[in-house]
Amino acid sequence: MTEFDGLSPRIDADPESVERGLVTLVLTLVELLRQLMERQALRRVDDGDLSEAQIERIGTTLMLLEQRMDELRDHFGLTPEDLNIDLGPLGTLLPEQ
């Protein structure tokens, strides 16, 4: 008896769908981190922890990161909704826009 009793030992996966799924997962994680960084920055601004120069630099950085995410989504033909992975009973990974 083999380890795969009755099952094919090979996975029949479409290379294009695997690539798209991997890109979606990676961009979702980057988007999640971007949103977390943005919330943390806003909290620190609200608390008055940052100088004007730091606020300006963080704002520019977050704006450029959002632009790059838009470019990457466009490049791979994804929408913002595609990155919001449905976790079933837990809801979606990202907050609804």
C-alpha cells in the first residue's frame, strides 16, 4: 500500500491560477501591513508624539506605498476587493471599504 491509497500522488493545479493566488496572498499581506502602519501613524499623530517633519515624512511614505499598491494591483489585474480574503465565519481579513 502506498501513502496515497486511492489518491493521485500528483496535484493537478493550473500554473496561472497558482500564480494569481500567490500574488493575491502576497499583496493582501502587504495591504494589511500598510493599513496597520497607517492606523499606527494616525494614532501617533493624534497623541502628539511626532514632529511636523516626521508627520510629513510618514504621510509621504504612506501615500507612495498606496500608489505602489495601486500599480501592483493594476499590473496583476486585481481589484481592492480581490485582496480582502474571506475567512469564513471570521469575516473578511481587511475592513470593508
